[in-house]
Amino acid sequence: MKHLPHKTIERLSQYRRALLLCHAKGMTHIYSHEIAKIQHITAVQVRRDIMLIGYTGTLRKGYNVKELIDLIGQIIDSVEGINVCVAGIGNLGRAITNYFSGKRTKLSIVAVFDVDKSKIGKKYHGIECYAIEEMARVIKDKKIEIGIITVPAEDAPAISEMMVKAKIKGILNYTPKPVNVPSEVYLEEYDMITSLEKVAFFVKTD
Amino acid sequence: MKHLPHKTIERLSQYRRALLLCHAKGMTHIYSHEIAKIQHITAVQVRRDIMLIGYTGTLRKGYNVKELIDLIGQIIDSVEGINVCVAGIGNLGRAITNYFSGKRTKLSIVAVFDVDKSKIGKKYHGIECYAIEEMARVIKDKKIEIGIITVPAEDAPAISEMMVKAKIKGILNYTPKPVNVPSEVYLEEYDMITSLEKVAFFVKTD
DNA sequence: TTAACAATGTGAAATAATTAACATTTTTCT
DNA sequence: AGAAAAATGTTAATTATTTCACATTGTTAA
Ligand SMILES: NC(=O)c1ccc[n+]([C@@H]2O[C@H](COP(=O)([O-])OP(=O)(O)OC[C@H]3O[C@@H](n4cnc5c(N)ncnc54)[C@H](O)[C@@H]3O)[C@@H](O)[C@H]2O)c1
Ligand SMILES: NC(=O)c1ccc[n+]([C@@H]2O[C@H](COP(=O)([O-])OP(=O)(O)OC[C@H]3O[C@@H](n4cnc5c(N)ncnc54)[C@H](O)[C@@H]3O)[C@@H](O)[C@H]2O)c1
């Protein structure tokens, strides 16, 4: 199992999400076609992804839910866990902090940053908000490895640069302003308008 | 220009976003490598995408910004414009409604829905919040073609079903619960945790 | 005027991702 | 016991996407 395709990584995350629900419901085993149904993909695709991570199920019984959850965890989680910070605790920043907190054991938002004086020192879902000037120090002190950017778009490049200087390893940028990072920093960007426009394109009739 | 790849559609949306900024700054022309730089992709990719939509730039001058913006509009926008609704006006629903409003001329959020009595009848960024029971009627009356789902995850399937019954054409589901729709409804799903886990995977060292 | 340059446009090659096809194996049914 | 059914695992084929390589062509400058 050397190089997992990017798409496989994404799907593994989704499989685990689904499997955790199944496990909570008391299911011990699951078939590839059941996972496939949930994820709107083919059973072959599921089996291929699972093959790639070197797991094998039981014929006629399918995959052991718990085992598969644990193995996916071994693949995509890091042993120690990874600390995350959010820059810009506005509408989206708060929504994300709220949503993420406690969802995954190996990923924790441990700091949020803002420029707004009225926000600094406050807690958001139990997480302290620091002044943006303190970012370098806090990232170092708290061993933060991933930064989520939810500041106003025009400030995104400056924030990204600060994160890079603070030796962050990965950035998830939710602003519509693409940022530049050196190649050793992993960058993921997502704009909801692109998703909406994609839906609009496939829906339109003219 | 028959079948544009999905990836090309996404990038066209991103190119336009960048081009609109360039246009606002007064730039009249742009080179493929400049667009590429902004989007972190190769110039060939940009040229290929532009080729696919049948536009040609000027040698040594690059592409006419205004013309390209308009052509991308012809490709991804519908002439009449498309109306959109949001179900669940909580943290994420409000953030999205706020973010989208006025961003694109051909895409308008024209209604939001919720079950919370205290929210029904209120306006969010000028958009009226209706009771979820009224969804079918409002979707028909306001000619809504796309629905964005931001209700609690466990309610997502029910909301999706209501939208499908109301003859919506496309759904953008932001809950971590995959929903099932008939093949004639275009479905796009996105979970922020998957994105974060992807970053975590590429960042981890063990 | 002409050579060097810097851009676009594109067929062909390479790479990435998905799907088909089917061998294999366990279970169930007769 | 043997046949049929239903699952996994995997090679090979196919499809989708990206990149290479280079022909073409305005522009600039010697
Ligand atoms: N709201 C959404 O659904 C949504 C969706 C996609 C993208 N976005 C993008 O996310 C970003 C944030 O959106 P929002 O709706 O939360 O905006 P917002 O205005 O509510 O929040 C921005 C926050 O960033 C803080 N801030 C400003 N400058 C800062 C700086 N230099 N350093 C640190 N913090 C700073 C502000 O004080 C504020 O708290 C925007 O770029 C927006 O385009 C939002
Ligand atoms: N907050 C985020 O950043 C984020 C990110 C990704 C996904 N999500 C998902 O988006 C969804 C909403 O998240 P949130 O943070 O906005 O939650 P929230 O609780 O703030 O908002 C949910 C809203 O939906 C309403 N609602 C509940 N049942 C409803 C129904 N049957 N019909 C219509 N409206 C209903 C509630 O009244 C509330 O206003 C959740 O599924 C969450 O998992 C949130």
C-alpha cells in the first residue's frame, strides 16, 4: 500500500463517517454494496478502495465494521493526533468551530484567531480566541499543524503567509481568494460558489 | 463544445472569479500563465479549458478579460437566472445566505426554510424565512430550481425528499448525511471534515 | 529585414481513476 | 452431495484528465 489516490483518501474518510454510524447502530458487518448505496457509488469502487488499504473482508459476511473503522483510522489519522487552528471567527469560522468540535478524536481545534478586540480572550465552544499577532507563538506552543482560513477574502494571503512562517504543515482555505504556499505546505481550497455554480450548470436547460 | 469535463466546469467558475477581480482592477488582458499562477495550476491546463469552450485569445496579448468573463457566463449561467433556497437557517445556513447574497447575478437565494417558530417570518439578509411545511408551495411559486441543505444531519434525507417531491432540479447537501435522489436530480455533497481529514493525511508524518 | 522571443492552440502521450469481467469461495437449498 | 446464489478480490479494459511537445504566429529589437 504505497500511494493511495487522492480520491481514495476522500472516500475513506466518507466510508468511516458512514461506518461510525453503522457501528453506533450495532451493526457488526457490512457489504461493499451497502457502503456503495450510502455513498452513491459502485460496490466495485468500494471493494477496490478497501483492497488498496490491504483489508480483506469475509466472504458472504462482508467487512467487519469495527475493524474497518480502525484500519481507516490507521491510514488517515496520525497516532498522536493533529492540532488545528481557525483564523477569523466570524460567521463561517464559528460555524466550523462548532461543527468540528469533538467530531474526530484525532483532530482538535485548539485555538482560534481574530483581529476584533471584542472577540479576543473570549471562548468559542470552549476554545480560546487569541489576537492574530500571537499566531506564531500559539502555533508553536500548542503544536498546531493545520490552519483553517475564514477571514475576509482580502486578508487571506497575509494570514496564509503568517501560517507558513509559523511552520504550519497544511492549510484549508475557505475564502474565495487563492493563496500561495511553498510546496512543502499542503493546501486545500474550497469555494461554495464553485459548487453552487456547478450544480447550476448541470441543472440549466438553455 | 459538446461535453465539458466536470473538472473543467469547476475551473471555469474559478477562472471567472479571478477574472472578475482582474476586471475590477482595470486589466483588459490576461495570459494563461497568469491565470494559472492564481489558481495553482499549469498554463496548459488553462489554455486547454479555454480551448474547450471555443474561445481564442490574441497571440502575445493573451485573453480579453471581459470577453472571457462573458463567455464563461454563457457557459455556466442560465439566461434567465436560477433561484435557490436554503433549508435550515442555523449557523451554516446563515453564513451561506450571507456569503452568497449578491455574489452572482444569475444565482439568487430567494427563500430560506426552517422549523423553528422564532425564525419563521423573519428575514435573513433580506430573504424571508418560511415554515418547512410551505416548501413545496414556495418552490413552485418562486420557481426555485436548486436547494441547499443545512439542517441537522439526521433531517437531511427527509428534506431532500421534500425537495425532490417539489420538483427541484439540483441539491447541494452540506450535511454529513448522504441523501438519495432520483437520477434526474443533480446532487452535490460536501463535508468539511473530509477536506480536513484529507489535509491531515497529507500532513502526517507517521 | 530578419532572428529571437513569447505567447496561443492542439494532437498525441502519459497518468489517474473507474468500471467490467470473472475466478474464487462460502453458504444455502434441494 | 451437488447445484445455485451471493459475496469478495483482482486483473484487465476503459474512460477521464492532465501533461508533453511542438507548430504557429505576432512582436520586438538588432
Ligand atoms: N459565510 C460563508 O458561508 C462563507 C462561505 C464560503 C466562504 N466564505 C468566506 O469566508 C470568509 C469569512 O466569511 P464570514 O461570513 O465568516 O465573514 P465574517 O465577516 O463574519 O468573519 C470574518 C472574521 O474575520 C475577522 N478578521 C478580519 N480580519 C482579520 C485578520 N486580518 N486576522 C484575523 N481575523 C480577521 C473578523 O473580525 C471576523 O470575525 C470570507 O472570506 C468569505 O468570503 C464564507
Ligand atoms: N457548521 C458548519 O460549519 C457545518 C459544516 C459542515 C456541515 N454542517 C452541517 O450542516 C448542518 C447544519 O449545521 P449548523 O451548524 O448550521 O446547525 P444549526 O443547529 O445551527 O442549524 C440547524 C438549523 O436547522 C433547523 N432545522 C432543524 N430541523 C429542521 C427541519 N426538519 N427542517 C428545516 N429546518 C430544520 C434548526 O431550527 C436550525 O435553525 C448540520 O447537519 C451540520 O452537520 C455544518
